[in-house]
Amino acid sequence: MALVGSISGCVEAVPQDVVEAVDHIDRDLVELRAGEFLPTDYTQFSQQWMALRTRAQADEDLIRWPWEPNELEVALRQLQAEGSHLVARLTRERESLRRSAEAKIAQIENRFQIATLPVSAVDSRSLSGQRPDEIERLMEQARVLYEQGQYDQSLNASDRAAQSLFTRSVVWRRELRSPTDGN
């Protein structure tokens, strides 16, 4: 009986709730594509997590007295706090990027509609580049990437659509102003 009483005062060397929490944060960071958006911060977090997880697995069966310092638990809790801040920061940055992508897509779609109105109103002329397939393809690509949460790539596709639209608009304006060549 004395042995049971003395063992009951011991605690796990590695609290599993902290290990699970840090593991969950790591999965969140992967899902948020931290390696792309914050490569240095994520690499540092990931390296610390791998080292601490290895230590935690090695110490899994150990027990300690509650009054003994537990450097591993302190390091895990510190990594948990750092990881939580990283997730929050990345979430804010991705939300800002999402809003920018959404606004850019809306802006390009509006400009596209305005630019194609004069072209569609002209029946008798054959305008070079009248078919806006490339612009529509880029806009669709931007929308799909946006829906997939790839806001940075959506912005890139929107920028390419805007550049293509600008170039095409210049050609359309020039041709709409020039006299017909009799064809």
C-alpha cells in the first residue's frame, strides 16, 4: 500500500494535452500554407516541434514528481504559445490577401464588362482581338484559385487578366476610332 501512495504523487513527464495541442497547431500551419507565406517562421517552428516531439516520445514512459522542474513541458508550452501567435498572424495575413483578391477580381470583371460594351455594340466591323477568350480564361482561373483559398495565385491571375484587358482595350479603342477599310 505504501508503494501505491507514493506512486500516486507522480505525474507524467510529458503532458499529452500539450503535445496534442502543438501537433494540432502544426497541422493548422500546414493547412494555412505557412511554409509558403512565412517560410522562416514556419521552418523555425517545425524544427523546434520535431526536436521536442522526439524528446516527448523518448520521455513518454517517464514519471516525475510534481515539484520537479519540467523543462520539456515548459518548452512545449512556449512552442504552443508561439505557434498560436503564428497561426493568428497567418490567418490575418491570409484574410487580408483574400480581401485583396476578391476586390481585384471584382474590379477586373467590372472593367471587362465596361471595355466590351463598345465592342459588342459595333456589328459591322471586324476588330482584331475581338474574342476576349484569354481574358475570360484568366478571370475564371482567378475565381477558381480564389475559391480554393489560393489568394496569392488568384491575385497573380487577376493581374495577368488586367494587363491583357488593358492591352486589348488599347487595340479596341484604336480600331473603333479608325475609319472602316471597306471590308
